[in-house]
Amino acid sequence: MQALHYTRAAQLPDILAQRIVILDGAMGTMIQRFKLGEAQYRGEGYTGPGAAGDRFKDFAYDVKGNNELLSLTRPDVITDIHERYLAAGADLIETNTFGATTIAQEDYHMADLAREMNLRSAQIARAACDKYSTPDKPRFVAGALGPTPKTASISPDVNDPGARNIDFEALRAAYYEQTEALVEGGADVLLVETIFDTLNAKAALFAIDEYFENSGQRLPLIISGTVTDASGRILSGQTVTAFWNSVRHSRPLAIGLNCALGATLMRPYIQELNRVAEDTFISCYPNAGLPNPMSDTGFDETPEITSRLVHEFAAEGLVNILGGCCGTTPDHIGAIATAVEKVPTRKMFYPAEV
């Protein structure tokens, strides 16, 4: 196997081989803490750098809940969240682009803004990383590509197993646009995450590879699936091993799992990945336990609990990248960073030519 030569974040493989790298935590959880209303989502009251002014004042549809829009209307909020995670010790921060595809933005009638959202989100994250980077601790922007609200493998109609609400080509086109804008905005890494449908992920991976070929760029790639329940399968039916075998052709820097489960329930599936993905780094960023609507964050686990659980993953030699998903905060990430600071990173088969 020959090494891939990255045009960005070329030092990241060496860092992963030396220590556990810390990914940030939840974006949505942190946005909820600002308690923004419809007017604030449209940019009302903010006059700082990058302000949208009256651009969305008379937009005909509700936009509250469209977190990706905040990169255009409230860049101060997104910057603050990034910087809190960086201050807590994150090495990698995700762009605010989980739902910034034309497909996902159709729900808000803002598909035409998807490219701008990705570009601006990457620029915001880039500025935050540059502010906190040092020669001894470089920080990296992970351009986040979410799964979209549609699935190419599963029928949305129980009476018609052959029905589909999206096809591969529509997904490919949306992901190509997203990839191009993220890289243009300054992303160092591309993160295809929360994968519940492997066919959707394949469209993203195809688009990314197509972009690499057309642009001459090659960024490290992280792929993260989500096991939805105790069956040990992603929603489209694959086991963790089958999922890995379906995406390994893209030669990711890391393969992992996130969301859906807390660390306790995720552990056997990370162990499975550790066994089958011997020549690839492993990432893991679980939820802060299972959902609890009565909790302030929507999840029960405190930073102490989450950090203790993922420390066990590290101590067992299962992981190279650790972070948090839904319900986690900078306090969780800080606790994780402290807990695994002196724990060796997972060992893997690593070709000498790398």
C-alpha cells in the first residue's frame, strides 16, 4: 500500500500515530444555549463583522432551527462556540455545515444558499483555528458533511418498497458543491459523518474523490457511521464490519462511529472496528448518554461520566480520535482531553513508506 500525499494537514497522520487527537463536541447543543429566536436567526440585533443586515428580514419562511444559516447571520455565535472548544483543548473542530447541502436546505427553502453557508462556515472555523494554533499544537478544520434528511437506500413509503425520495446523482451533486466550498473556505480535513445510509455515504465519497481529481487537492478523510440501536447495524442494514468494507476503498485516514448511542452502548462496535480496520486510525465521538428531554443539554452524562467512559476506550487501545456528539459541551471536551492526555494512542499497522 502506498501512502497518500495530502495537500493539507500533511502532519496529521504523524500526530495521530503519536497521541490521541481531540475532536470538538456538539454544535447544536451549544447553539441552544444562546436561546435565539426567529428574529435572531434572521440576524436582527447583530451589527458586528459579517452582519447580514436586513438580508433575511422579510424572508417568507420560518428559519429558526436552521443552524447553518447562523454562519451568515450570527457568525459571532459560531465563532464563540468554536473558540470555546479550542480553548478546551480540541485539535479538530467541525464546520457548522452538518445540514448545509442543497438537499437539507430545501426544508427551509434555502437550497440556493448552501454553497455560501459552507464557504462562510469554513472561513469562520479557519479563523478560529488560526487564532489558537501554535507550532506545538496545530489546530485543524474538519469540513463536516452530514447525511441529509433523505435516504437513497430505504423507501419512505411502507406500501412501496421500491420508492425513493432521492437518487445517487442528486446526492453526488450536492456533496460535490459542499466539498468544493469547504475546501475553498479553508478546511484541512473532510469528515463524512453520522452515516445512517451507506449509499448516501458512497455518493459523498464519490463526490469527494471527483473533487480531488478535478482540483489536484487531497485532504485527509474521516468517515463516521452511526449505529442506531442494539442490532449493531446502521439504519440501512449493514453491520459495522460490512460498513467498513463498503467504504474502505476511499482510503480514509480514520474510520469511526458517532451519535445515536452513548459510549457505554457504542463500545462493542468500536471494538469491532478496531479488529477489522487494522490499517486505519479509529475515531469515536459518542453522545453524552441517551436522550433525556428533562436535562439541560437533552442528555444526562456529565463531563466526568463521559470522560471516564471514553478513557476506557483509550486505555484499551481502541481509538486515535476522541470527541463528543449530541449533548456534549466544551466542559465535556476539556474533561476528555485531560483524561486521555497521557494515554497512548491506538497502535495500528502503518506502512513504512508513510
